[in-house]
Amino acid sequence: MQKLNLTISLEKYDNETELTPIEQTLLKEARKATYKSYAPYSKFHVGAAVLLDDDQIITANNQENAAFPSGSCAEQSAIFWIGANHPDRKIKAIAVIARPGSGDDFRGVPPCGACRQAMLEYENRQNEPIRLIMLNSDNQILITESIGDLLPLKFNEF
Ligand code: THU
């Protein structure tokens, strides 16, 4: 028997001003998108902003449903809309952020497992990595170079 250690590497920034201007814009747009979320059940408003290869930014948010599993996470709302409307565009980066409750305080939200798998599909489809921008619990910015980094032992590698 051997033990295997799988590691991922993340970029960590203490301050948003260290990001590139477009990455700062993505986070700003993701924050804005939380205000249009429909989250009457969890009251956890999530926003996603996606940068396409023509520099267009598409935003979306979580859309909940009384039958809980029927809702959609922000990341999935965004990428499925892009898949439906811009199938030939490549996704360069996705920023995701949450705003719990009715205030204006934001916190990080690492994408849920289903969102990771859904985003991986688009990364594989375009054959180019998608950068994922998120915050940790200390409000530092974490960036993965690809969605695949977030899914060790990913389904499509077997
Ligand atoms: N949510 C997202 O939008 N993205 C995630 O990656 C995690 C969770 C949403 C789903 C639900 O509407 C609310 O956050 C609480 O789980």
C-alpha cells in the first residue's frame, strides 16, 4: 500500500487592489449580481461574474425554488446561460461571492461540488483553463488557475 498526497496550488492575495483591473471588475460585478439573486429560502445571495474571451462580462446569481433541489446556484445560472447563448465563446475567468442576509456584507463562497463539476464540463469543452476567483473566510482573495484544480480525482479522468 502506498499513500498518495494530492496537492493543489492557489494564488492568494491579501488585498483586492493586487488583482488585475479586470479581475477587480469581475469581483465588483459578482457583488452587484447578488442584489438580483432570488434566495427567499436560504437568504444567502450568491453572485457570479464570468469573463468571456471577447471581454464581455456575464453575471448571474442563485435562483431558489420552494422545491429546494430545483433551484440553481449562481455559477450554474451563469455558465448554463453562456452555454445557451454564447456556445462558441471561451470562458476566461469566473468570480463568485456571497452576501448573507439583507445587509451589504460580503463573504467568500467556495463553489459547491455540483458547481465544480458543471464548470469543469465547460473547461473541458473549451480545452482551456478557467480561472476561478473567490474569497476565503479572512476576505483574502484565492484564485485557482483552473476549475480542474478544485476537483482532484475528477470524474472524467477515470
Ligand atoms: N449557492 C450558490 O449559488 N453557489 C454555490 O457554490 C453554493 C451555494 C447557493 C445555493 C442556494 O441558493 C444558497 O446558495 C444556499 O445554499
